[in-house]
Amino acid sequence: MTVSSSTLKLAPEAEARIDDLQRRYPTKAATLLPVLWEIQTQVGWLPQEWMAYAAARCEVPVSKVLGVVSFYTMFHQEQPGRHHVQVCRNISCTMLGAEAILACVREKLGVTNGGRTADGKFSLEEVECLAGCSWGPVVQINRTYHENMTPEKTAQLLDSLE
Amino acid sequence: MTKIITKNWGVKDSHLLSVARANGVYSNLERVLKTPIAPKDVVEAVKKSGLRGRGGAGFPAGMKWSFVPQNTGKPIYLCVNADESEPGTNKDREILERDPHLMIEGALIAAWAIGCRTVFFYIRGEFDLPERRIRAAAEEAMKAGIVGDNVMGSGWSCDFIVHRGAGAYICGEETGLISSLEGGRGEPKIKPPFPAVKGAFGCPTVVNNVETLCAVPWIIEHGGEAYAKIGTEKSPGTKVISVSGRVKRPGNYEIPLGYGLKDLIDNECGGMQDGYRLKAVIPGGSSVPVMKPEQVATLKLDYESCQAHGTFLGSAGCIVVDHTQDMVKLLHVLARFYSHESCGQCTPCREGTGWAYRILTKIVQGRGTKKDIDTLRSLTQQMDGATICALASALVMPVQSFLKQFPEEFEAKVQETVPA
């Protein structure tokens, strides 16, 4: 097994958190998801050189890191917008009007699923159930949930973001 | 109605340790450790309670715990499944937001019972407030000597690690969760070996749902027999039901098992919204067969009544469908979901879910034929039970039940032959 090396370093607090987890998990490989989260939180996405860092940090091949990153929808291989707009399109939200919300976001931002505005301010992702079914339609922007949405409220929300 | 899981939800700041302790949280853990109640006696109490897994499969929790071998010399792990992502279900999320300490107490009692020293708390990546709440609660509990070394001065130690997922429905499947915890793609593993024997890191592992563990402190306090008296004989206890759709008061409701689905909709939820009539209910999350109003009228929310009606209680995500909804379109949404979430390991699932989605796309767009409906039927028959995990079957059930219950809606959208 070839393990890459990397000269990159995360912020000292993040490095300390990873050290702590690597003492508590049975294997270093198991800390791959936490390490990728630390990177994405600091860098905003997962550029290749940072995937190599994760491989070195967790002592796994880079190919395994790419396999993991590409498996999960929340790991970004491209930089999302500063406001990553995630619109649920699953069954309960669809019944409650998710299509109208999606249409509103597409029109306002001028992008479709997976797209990012030219100024880098917004990106749009159609997502599956966010476990907010009782309070749908649900829109998640970065980590924050917005529930019981309407197209009007969605438009106002997008306008209010800096 | 007895409240076990949601009893503290009305209390202000119920997520804080000081409030939780005033609510009695951790008093049962303390009793277990200080008496001490032997691990086998804790397992016995949970067995007697008849508590069944609340994530969807409904497997008896005490029995699951008793499968863990105690003589392998290997560490034993408890994984808490907080990867709630079954469409229609939002109960674990609210439990974590409102009473994270009850969750931790239940997990620690379970850990004690199975001989575990490290609890992994697997939480879905999208959850924001629930993750902050469980992390804050674990930290508060650690500082107070409740989690970590020498729990409550008992000499027993147990670590509690929050592990964040990254967006994959399949990680709610227990072996998919384990693959993900080990740092891999969330691909389910062939059983046997079952996780209880060979799970996370090759060690004996129990995976329990959030709600299941939250019932454990009450069972310790009141005894397994008292728990078994709530609900029905074969489905004891309470269940938190998530209700979504056009009812007046959607949300999470804790009811004794055996409670009428129609009563829940009419009473707790205040009935349908004005101008909307009941058309159907998917009672157990999107993976289970759909029910028509005449079935809804007699269905009781317990494992046996659901099965007698040809459906499942599942995760108890009740999706209430109103008369304005197009069943073909809703099934199309579900097929897209399962196709998107298939991990790709098994051909019948990887190809079958995508094929079903493409056929439904054709039908929704008015390009479908009668033969497409037949294909959908035969295709799903071949997918069922032919895979490592239950994801393929989770699409088979809605497809077959939608076709059976609402054939006219599908037939109305297709033509005899391929349009020119």
C-alpha cells in the first residue's frame, strides 16, 4: 500500500481535534470522514491536494479517499457558492410544493441543479429527504434549515443573504 | 397517554444538563451503576419489556443485545444510529434537539449491558441543530463525570464519540453505517456474520436506533413488565410517529402502539387541512406499501396490524396523501430517490432502481405504454430479495403497492402502443 505524504496542515485546533480522535478510534482509517469534514469546514471544499493530505493523515491510499469523497453527496469536489442552497425534492416536500420552490430558486439564481452563480455567491443542489417532512417544504442553506417554505419566503430569504 | 420518549419536550431548555437532571435524566444510569444492576439483568429487563427496534426493522432490542458474545477478548462497540433519512420520518431529529441527555443515558445503559467501552454516535451529515445539541450534551456530560472515565464515580468507563455522516441514505442500514464508520463508502455487508458477532472493526457490535435507546431508562425505572403493559401484547410500548402532508397539525406524536391511524390523523393532527380530502397514507416511511382510506380507517399503529393490512410500521413516518396528489408523480419521486441512493454494489438494485425510474419518467411525461407498466411489475418482482440489503425492496414495495392500489392513475397516463 502506497501512502502519500503531504506538507499541508490544518489550523492547530483542527489538528488537535484529529489527534484526539485518532487516539480514541480503533484505526486511523476510521477517522477519514472526520478529517474530510475538518478540511471542508476550513477550505470550503476538497481540492485534490487536500485529499492527499487526508490520505496521509489517515494512512490510506489517495484512491480510497477519492472513492469515499465521491460516494457521499455532502463532500464537494468543486467549490460551492458561499450560500449553498439545498432544496428537498422528496415525497412530503413535493406534496407540499417543492417544485414551485425549485422553480423560484432556478429563476432567481439563473442556475440549475449542481450549478453555481458566476459571482460565486450561490450554488443550487436538489437534495433528498432532509428529515423535515412534517415542516416541509424544506430548504437548507449551508447548514441552516428553513422550513414551511413558500416561493415568496424563499425569494425573500435569498435576497436577504449577503 | 404515557409519554416515555417525549416526556420532557414541553420543558424549557430541556436539552441542558441542569434541566435534564431536574427532569430525572441520568438517575436510572446512576441506579444501574451504583446498585449495581448486573449487565445480564439489564438485558433481561429489556427482553421482558418486549422493546423492538424503532429504526424500522422492529427487531427485539434485548435479544439483539443478548447475541453479543462476551468471551472473544475483543472490544465491543455500540453504534447509535442517528442517520435518520427515511422519507417521511423526522422523529430522531426532534428527540436529539429536545432531549439529547436522555439519548446519552439510554446509550450508556445499553453500553453497560453489552460490555461496551466506546459508543459511536453516527449522526447524519445534514443535521445541524441535532449535531450541535448532542455534541454540547456529550461535552457537558463529560465535564460532569457522566461520560468518559469513571462514569458517575462507579469505576466503569465509557467513551462517547460523535461521528458525522456525509449524505447517504444507505448509511442508515446497520452494516452500511458500520462501513461508513470504518472510514469507507457506506456499502452494506453480507449477513451473516451479523454485527453482534463481527461488526465494526471486526468486533462484536450492536447498532441501535435513537428512539430505541431512549426507551431504556424508563424500562430500568419502571421494569420490563410495566413497559410490556403499554401498547399491545406483541407490540409493547410507545412509538413516536412523524406525520407529514396536508393535515392541520403535522409533527411528531408519541402514542401507545396499537393506536388507530385514523384517530392520530383526526385527533392529534386535527384532521385534514380545509379543502383537502384523504386519498392515501404511507404509514411507515416511504419504503412501505401505501394504504387507501378504507384501510386507514381500520389500521392500528402496531407491527401486527400493519402486517395484517399488507404494510409495515417501519420507521413510522406517516405520509398523508391528499386528494390533489398525482400518485404516478409521487412514485416517480420515490423511484428517483431510491435510484439516487442505491450504493451500486448489487446489480438488481443498481440497475433495477434506475430502470424503474426511467420507465416512470416516460410515463410521467406521457410517453409510456401499457407494456411499460407490465415491465415495471415484472422488473420489481425480480429485484425483490435479490440483494445484500433491503434498499431494492424498499422501492419494490411502493411500486407494487401503488400499481395495485391506484392502477387507474397509471393506466390513464399510458397508451396502447409507442406514440409515433
